[in-house]
Amino acid sequence: MNKKIKGLIIGGAAVVVLVAMLLILMNLPTGEDDTASSDAASSSRSIVINEQAASDVKTVKVVLEDEEYTLTTGGDKAYSMTGMDDAPASNAIYASLASDAAAIKAAELISEDTSSLKDFGLDKPRSEVEITYADGSGIKLLVGNDAPSGSGVYVMVDGKIYLFEASRVDTFLYHKVDYISKTITKTADTGDDAPVLKKITLEGTLRPKPIVLEVSQETVNSTTTNLYEMSAPRKHDVDSANAASTGNKIFGLSASKVIAFELTDEILEKYGLKDPYSKVTADYADQTITLMSSKPDENGMAYVMNSTLDVIFQVNVSELGWVTTTYEDLVNKLVIAPMVSELSKITVMTPSKTYAFDVKTVPKEDDETSTTTTFSYNGKELTAANFRKFYRNMMNAKHQEFTEKQPSGDVILTFKYEYTDGRTPNVVEFFKGENRMVYISLNGDCESLENESYVEKILEDVEKVVNNEEVKEF
């Protein structure tokens, strides 16, 4: 081939390659072009129908299928709403409605043909919204169905059907109850102003009789702890953890949902609060708070009221000990457990014999901050470690079951505890019962049952301890 022709061919091919490369480079997106393209796309997805500031919104009228109301801005209050003068409304939620009413922006224009409104739920809209602004202008929106796959909500404005982001029209579907604050009780003050609990009263259909817990405070190493004692329906030592739980979430209680306000007897009956399942009255040094609850459902949800608010809330009561705590939960499971150092004599009486044990507690010779306790029977000192095992077994008498029945059988075992300070002795009696259970009476008051095996163990041990034979603990 002619060298000149060959060179022209090669040169032409090279030009073609260079042109192709140039075209590719020219069409590669730069960072700047990418952003501009993205902004343009975003802009195309946001159709500004009306642009106002939230402060320019004067009124928003919302008409729902079963309710209508009008929000008005300005005046003595930042916001006011028809029929909500005495309701504990949330200004933050009012502000959300004003914000949605200010800037009206659609994501997409769907149709200018209004002949098929039913397809979009606009023949019977869920909400009709009329908004007026400070400049005298106004706008009306009809809110229809949710679009498929959660892509938005159909809204008609000025005879055109748009797709709106759901977050831009959600408040237009609110009922008045949705504007009420979910705060049931305020957060407690702290430091020197922290509330000081004095008494808790538990009532309601859950409990046959009111339960009263008297509360005092103990401070050790700058830490203050509440101490609880039951004063009604009986005077009792209590399970400290369960007693403390009754005061959980009295302050700082918030709802999952607001259910109703402007309450009537019919509404209270409907939500189980006319005669509440549970009621707590917490008396503090400077205030009293009363809360009521319906019976919790299988998911732990219940309707709750604060007596000072005309509102019913829905709450998960899993952390509200006062809702479900019963007398049986609160009573200390041990029938009685005196400190041995407080005792001067322990007497155990069986149907055939009486055992009187003298107890003496004195300071140690080499350390007056500590004490030594000795135990004797008929003037003979007993092995202290062995007697303490026996005493711990005595203390192991428990309220295994509570009962309203009273014993009719014979006394089969009695404990009498006498104190060094001269207080009235405590007497525990065990009576023969049924089905291998025994009745327990404390100072003449019988309310529970214990297993008969407990009595059998004590009767066996008392003979061992007086003979200094080894006693084994339960």
C-alpha cells in the first residue's frame, strides 16, 4: 500500500478516537453539575402553592367528618382554639398546625381533571381546611386518601389534585383531643425543693379495703431513704421494695395517647374510671397528687386520670406499681422478726410444755460499740450459735396464704416475745387447720396460713436446743 495513503488512514483513525474521547469527557458529570442537577430534580418535586410565614397565619378552620374547630393566632395567648379554653392544650402542637398552614407545598401535581375525585378520596374528603393570612389572602384544601405504598396524601387545591408529603398535612387530620398535652404530672423538683413524701393511700376496686402506708425519711451518709409502714387496714411491717414501687411515676408521668376531655359520667364509665380499678393518693409535705387507673389490658395499657385534669390518658402501666400492688404484695412475708438484741425473753409453748429462754445483751468488755448476746434455759447458758439457728427458724414463719377464715381448732404452738424496753409483748399463735395448713395469729389477729411442716420443725427443734443438740436451719 502507498505509504502516504496508509499514513492518512492511521491519522484519520486517531482523529476519530480523539473526538470520541473528547465527547465522553465533555459528558462526564462534574461535582458542580451534579449538585445543580440534584437541586433541579428536588425543585421539580416541590411545588410551591402558597408561601407564608407561620407568624402570618391568622386562622385555620378544620372540618372533619365528626368535628370541626378553628385555630386563631395572636391576642392574649399565642394560640386559641374553639372549645378548648379550659383544656390543658399544647402550644407546641398548635404551632405545628400553624406551620403546616403557612407554607403550602406539594410533592407532585397529579391531575387537573376533577371528574374522578372518588379515586383519590376527594369526593368525601377526610378534612376540609380553610386558612386565612395577615395580608387578607386565604386558601382552601381538601385532604383525601393516603396514596399507595405510603408515598403521600392526595390533596385538592384550587381545582387541582396534588400529592403532598404526609408530614405537611398530618395536623389537618387531628381532632381537638390531639392538641392536648400528654403530660399527666409535672416533673418533680430537685435539691432542697424536692417533694417529701408523707403518706400513700391505695384504693380502688382492686382492693377490698384502703391501704395506708405511712412514710418517714432516714438519712445516712447524705443519702435519704423513704421508710414505709402500713397503718391500715392493719398495722404491718411491709416489703420495702414493693412499698417503694407504689410511689413510682407519681411525678413526671406522661401518656402514650390522650383519649378524651370534657368528661361526663358516661365517658368515665366507658373507660373504667367512674369507679376506678386503682387509685393512689400521694400526700407530700407541700401538696397532694391523686391518680386513678382502669384495669390494665393484656398489653399493660390502661386509662389514667389526674384528679386535677379533666382528661383521660392512655398509659403503659408496667412501671406504675400503684396500679396493681395489693395488700398481699405489701405485707412483709415474715409474720414477725424482732431483733434478738431487743428481747429479754422468748417463750415457746407447746400443748404439753413451756420453754422460757432468757436473753441478755451486754456491751463487749473490749469494745463498747459492740454487744454480746447470751441465751439461757432454766439458768443454764445455751450454745449461742445453735440457739441463733433455732431463732432464725422461728423467724421463718411466713404468710404463705392470706385468708378471711378464722381458726376453730386448738392452739398447737405459741411464741411470746418480751422486750427490754418494756413494750407490750408480741404473741404468735398457730392453730390446727386443714390440708396440712395451720392458721397464724399475731396478737389475736389471724389473717394467714402457714405450712404445717413449719410447726413440726419447731416442735422438733425446741427439744434439741434445750439439750444443746445441733439444730439445722430450714
